[in-house]
Amino acid sequence: MIVFDLQCRDGGETFEAWFRSGTDYDEQLEAGLVECPFCQSPNIAKAPMAPRVPRKGADNPLARLAAIQSEMLKDSRWVGDKFAETARAIHSGEIEPQQVHGSATIEQARSLVDDGVPVAPLPLPITPPGQVN
Ligand SMILES: [Zn+2]
């Protein structure tokens, strides 16, 4: 899986989307399957990489982020503090490719990135399953 920062050309909103590969992104974009999550415009392009800072004055950016994040994690499996080892196992082909999320220390995350394991920080902290009332 690969994550791209995308930008809506109509509204200018930026968001993240996951694809199986760069080719998959190209094909989905060409087929008009990539939509802006805010205004459903299919007029999407890769966003210039930039710090993810909500625009000043945007209405309730946290709620938007939360919506995007829950969409991102829809098909993702929570692996808790096993995140670093699970990500490595997926990267090395020991286990089936799958989207997972969990917690990692800064050191673990740095080490994963150094080893070329594709990981991305989540925009918002999440409550692990089991800790929700
Ligand atoms: Zn839009």
C-alpha cells in the first residue's frame, strides 16, 4: 500500500489516499474513481508535500481530519504496540500485505523509516479498541 497526499483542484482541500501502487493511483485517477472527500470532485492532483497544518479559519479542521482518518482506517487492523514488528513483517513479506495501524515510539518509527518500511503518522491520536467505553 502507498499513501499519497492529494489535492482537490476545485476546492483546494488536501487529503491522503491509499493505493495499492503508483500505477493503481494513475488508473483510478484516469477512471475518475478518485474523489475529493469534501466536495466529491473528481478533479484531483497530487498535492505538493507540505506540513499538515490546518488552514487558518477553516471550519472545524479537526472534525474534517477525524473524518479523513476514520476513512483511512476503515480497512485497517489495529495491532496496538505490535505495530513496529507487524509493519516489518509485512515489509519483508513474512505476512500478508495488509493495512495496519498501532502505536510506536518515536525511535521505532524512525527506525522503520530508516529501513525503508512505508509508515505514516496518523493526523490524530486514536483510542485503541478495548479502551472505548
Ligand atoms: Zn474538493
